[in-house]
Amino acid sequence: MSDLDRLERFLRTDPRDVGCDEAMAVLHIYVDLMVTSGDAAERNPGVAAHLLACGPCAEDFTGLLAAVASD
């Protein structure tokens, strides 16, 4: 990835994006909200923005959601 690519990616980042560390710290809460009330994105827009931008975190979210939903 070139410096220009990195800069363009940074400039496209949603300012509400909380980043990987914060998203992972509250992912279990976010999933619980998705399952119980469905308003996780509304209540946690920074996590929602991050999950849209970060493939690895979105995969973790999808897996955790599937595990919880299968119970």
C-alpha cells in the first residue's frame, strides 16, 4: 500500500469510528444489543462505523452474532 493509498483510506474514515481496540472491548455488548433490541448501531454509532470499515472486526462480529443467535 502506497503512502497515497494510506492517506486516502484515512481521509475516508468515518470520524465516529472508535477503532479496533474500543470496538473489540465492547463487541459482546454490541452483539447482545443486536439480539435483544436491534438498536445496537443507533446506541453505538462509533462501533457500527468501525464494523463497516474494518473487515477483521466485522468478521469477529458476524461470528459472535452467529454463536449467540444459535443458542
